[in-house]
Amino acid sequence: MEHIVKEFPGVKALSNVQLSLYPGEVHAIMGENGAGKSTLIKVLTGVYSIDQGDVILDGKPVSITSPLEAQNHGISTVYQEVNLCSNLSVTENIFIGREIKKRGRLSWKQMHQNAKEILAKLQLEIDVTKQLSSYSVAIQQMVAIARALNVSAKILILDEPTSSLDRDEVNQLFTVIRQLKNEGMAIIFVSHFLDQIYEVTDRLTVLRNGEWIGEYKTKEIERMDLVSKMIGKDLEEMESVSSARHEIEAKADTTALLQADQVGLAGNIEPFDLEIGKGEIVGLAGLLGSGRTELARVLFGADKADQGKIKINGKSVNFSAPRHAILNNIGFCSENRKAEGIIPELTVRENMILAIQSVYGWFRYLSKSKQSELANEYIHLLNISPANPEQLIKNLSGGNQQKVMLARWLITNPDLLILDEPTRGIDIGAKTEIMKLMSKLSKEDTSILFISSEMEEVLRTCHRIAVLRDRKKVKEFHNHEGLAQQDVMKEMAGGM
């Protein structure tokens, strides 16, 4: 792929990006959110058309305008969410669209036999006549790979294939990947797990903000250097930022508000310990996919923990749903503002009062006058523009939508506020206001769990910092004068 450009209205998603892929290698595409990884894959597989640039396959320029054309060129993709038909059998999924017929009729005997043989190459022996949904996600992914082999793929794209697998299943997948590599297949591997990147890939390409940063042999680039290239900060810059940050005012009261003891959820987040004091701001640091959001969702009950204990003010609680957390004075601003935050067809006022109305219950309905009073109070407090509570929230800027989400939870007067990427995608002015608000809330004894991909924000605002890597908590720092940004970054990268 040479000089690839892809634009959307107002956004240049890819700018002069390149990718070289060779037979018999595993090549990683690395980058944070918005780097352009998914767009590049969708261009290669014909989901998006190319605005500029060339795709050259076996030395010849090709035009790929649809996923079917990509498949005909031997390019097959296995997505994080397995895109097969779970209500059909294993055999049907492998042969759908390429059924074997004899004398005009489907030859089920031949297809079952061929399906078994293909799966045997992947070291998998299962009943191919059974419905796909009866098998685990790991086996479903193997079936998706088997389908790719059945369509004679020369290039196999694995997009976050290990995100739902346990360690044994990952090892099984890696055995298959190495086998396919030895047979000459070219494999694109997309993952946020650095340990896995270094374990299974030969080369990697780094993208950042839609631009090509570089191509490297995996064994020749140190983890810290890789992380620096992904986030766009070198060590010298990290040192200068760290030395210039404001000192965090230590909390005199260290009374624990929340205590998590070996809390975890299989496949999401490994068991962790975490304590948050009253009025304390605790940051979660880690690369995308490190488990920050998964940890936050478990604490809020959005995903139910399957092990461990949580205590609030010393009393054990069981959060099997977000409502239970809300009733314990915990608020949660999701990183996915569009999908999990705002309700676009409701007004600013209606969006703001959802959480407090949940606390009251639907049989104690807040009057419209009370709703308007609360909305106007927080519009003024957070400087939300336009200052009209009856404006549809979808018509506000991203920064003002984020402020409405904050207001929703501030109205409930929370003891603990979980903020997942609250400053992502908003302008510098709105970011500054949110940082000031966090400091103010902390001084008023509101505890905050703060997640941000911007390390400067974490260092500037947090009393303690918990580092996550590969969905487990690996380190905790007290944010004192001697703590440098590169210290945290080294733990994020694997301690190297």
C-alpha cells in the first residue's frame, strides 16, 4: 500500500500512509485510538474506497472496491466480533457462498469431510454439524480462520483476535498463526497487547493521527521507544512536561471511600486491588486496551465482577447493575459519549436529570420546574453553551455535551465520580474547565477515578496513579515531586 489517502467530511483519516506485507510474516499495525488502523484495514478490504494512493498485490496494481473483490484477491479478515452466522452449523459457516454441489444438489457429506480436514490443519477436532453458537468464542474464531483458508486467502487480517480469549486460547491461536506463517501466508495482526505483539509478530507499522510514523522489525524496537512513537512523545519531552507540572496538594484525610479486594471479571480484567480515599483523585494509566475502562465498568456494576469484594465506607456491597452503584452515590461518565452517554433526541435538561431521576425512582417524578432549576444551575456552573436547557443535546459541541454528562452526575452529589476520558475530543478551553472542576470537587471531598490517555493530565491532577497493562494492574505510584512521566510510561510499556 503506497501513499494512501482517505478523507471523510472534515477529517483526513489517512494521510500518505504506507504498508508493506511479505509472504510468511506476521505484521502488526500499531497505534492509539484515531490512529487510522481500522480505516487502513477497511481500505485494504474494500469497505472504503481510496481517495489517493495504490494497492499493489504480487507486483501488480489492483483496484479493490468491495469486500468480495478483496476476497477474490485472497484477502480475508477475522474481526474481533466474529462475523459469522451463529445460527448455522460449523460446516455451513465455512462453506457459505462456496457450497459444494454434485448433480445440482448440495453435497453435505463432502462439505462435512472438507470442513473437518480444514479444521484439523488448525489442530481443532469438533463436530462440524453442530450449530456455531454452541462453541466458545475461541473456537468460533478458529472457524472464521478456517473459512479464510477455504477461500484460498493469501493475506489474513486478524483484528483484535485475542481480546476475548484466555491465555490457553491465545497460545492455541498463536500456534495456528505460526503454522500459517510457515506455510507462506502473510498475516496482519492488530492488537493492543504489547506482550503479544512482541511474542508473535516479525515487523510492525506505527500510525498516529492518520499518519505513517514508521516501519520497524519487532525485535529491534524497544517497548518504551514503541510507546513513545505511538503517543507522539519522546523521553526528553516527557521529562520537560513532568518537571513543569503543578504540584498535587496532598490529601490530609486518607480515609478509604472505596476498597476493591481482588475484584476481577474473567476475559475483561484480571483480579486487582484498588483503594480510593475520600476526596482523592486516583488516575488509571495505560495504553488503549490495557483494561482501564474494563476496571471502571466493573467498579460501577456495568459489568458484573465474578470474583473479589468491593467495600464502600467499610461496608461490603454487591454491584450487579449500575443502579446499585448509583444508589451508593457513585457516578460514571463513559468514554463513549455518543453511544453510552447522551440521548441525542432529548434536550439538555432531560439528559441532565436522568441519573437523579433514577435515584428518586420513576414513581417520584421530578417536576419540570425542578428539572429546569437544576439544569439552569449547572449550565451556569459549567458554562455550558448555548445556555438553553431546552436545546436538543445533539446540537451542542462535543465539549458542551461532555459538560452535560458531568452535570448529570454532579446533580446526584456523588461521593465517587468515575471519569473515563472526559477530555477526549474537546477543545483546550473545555479541557481546562474540567480540570479545574476536578480540583474543586476533590477539595470538597468528592473522590474521583480519572482515566485519560493524556499522561500530562494524569500527572497534573492525580494524587495516585495505578498503571494497567494487558488488562491487569501492574504498578501504583504516589504522585510526588520525583515522579517523572517516563517512570509511568516504562510500566505501561512493560518495565523496559
